Amino acid sequence: MLKDLCANVVSRLSLRPTTVEAALLVTLHHFSGESRNPAVAHIGLTPDQYVLRSLSTPRFEATLASAALNAEGREADARLNWEAFVQREQEAARLAHETIANTALLADIDAIYRIGRQLGLCDECTDQVVSGVVLTLALGYPYRLADQQHLSLTDLLAQVTTEGLTELLRHAAHSATGRTEEAAATLRRMPRAAR
């Protein structure tokens, strides 16, 4: 699997195999570091399971490609590669968000605005934060709980509860304003269903 992934990155980006192999070690180290985050244990994954699941995600490939491009001194290409990945993920999240049932909380803009106002956010700020929340949930989709493996991203977005959305908005608002300690505390309090 990793051999094929590296060969694909070499071919697609015209990189030297040794550069991609070195970037693979850096990328594995990065994801190994992420695997020790308490949120990983909270969703029931061991660090090894997290890394194993990560290997097949678009984020892993994008991280590998960007690391390899940076190692070759192609910083602009690395940045463009990463930006293209983020745009693809944003578009996939937006499409999943648009297709959820009208009865779902994330489809009820008035309810979302009410929650945002309770947290002191203006409606425009809430719009921006909600798109970030949806993207965050989409990026976490490959790591969903075992009992949620059969669900699509749209299904998961439709299951977000009022309590879960409140905590996600609170976390995003704290993060956006640089209040990292409050953001971390909010993350620790989040119910499993919100993650």
C-alpha cells in the first residue's frame, strides 16, 4: 500500500523516489504524533489503529506529497498541493452538508443562528464557524467510531445534536480567537457523538 502510494506521488509530481521515501518517514512521524492525542483514545482507537486508518486518507497523501515537495525545495508547489487538497475537502464537506435532510439540525439555519447567538456569535460569524465545523467533521470521518462505520458523511452530519453543535461552535469560536486553553477544555467536555 505505502509502496504504491509513494510510486504514485513520485510519478504524479515528478519527484525522486528517495525524496518521497524520506518524506514518508516524516509523514508517518507526524501522524504517529497525532495518534497520541487524547481525542484518539476517546473515539476508541489505539495509536496504531489511528495511523493505520490514516494511511488510506486523502490527508495522508496530501501531507506526504507536500512534505516531499518541500524536501525538494518546491515550497510553492507544496503550498499549492496542500491548498488543492483543502479545497477538495471543503467541497466534499459542503456537498454532504447540502444533502442532509431538512429535518436535521445542520440544515436548520435558524436553529444554528440561535445557538450561535447564545454563544455571543453574530449570524455571519456563525456561518463561518459552521462551515469550519462541517469541514472538521468531514476530516474526522475516516476515524469514526466502530458503530458508525456504515454511515455516510451525510448521515453523520445529520446526527449532530444541539448539545454537540453547541460544543463544536464553542470550541471553534475559542480556537478562532486564540483562546487555546478554553478550546482544549471545550474539546475535553465534548460528547462522543459530537466528534
